[in-house]
Amino acid sequence: MRPNPPQSTAPAAGGCLLALGVIGGAVAGVLYGQTTLGVLIGGAGGAIAATIVFLIDRRR
């Protein structure tokens, strides 16, 4: 039995948040009749979320 398991040095994946933001924004935009605006807002939200994941992962 190991006393301390090795720490993972693999970076966290934030790109999925960007993709989900764009897709979710497109779906919401279709529902409200503003597809382009939804994609832009979803992309911005996803980029912010991915940046937060990057900054948190960089601290580790």
C-alpha cells in the first residue's frame, strides 16, 4: 500500500466548457430568435469558464 499516491501533472481540460458554451448559446439563441447573439454570448461565457479553469490549474 502506497502512503502517497503520485500527483497527476496532466492539465485540466477547459476546452469542453468553451464548446458547451457555444452550443448552449446557439440553442438558447434559437429559442429566443437571436441565434448569432446566443452563439456570441455562449462563446464568451465558455471562454471565461475555460480561462478560470486554466488559472486554477496553473496554481496547482
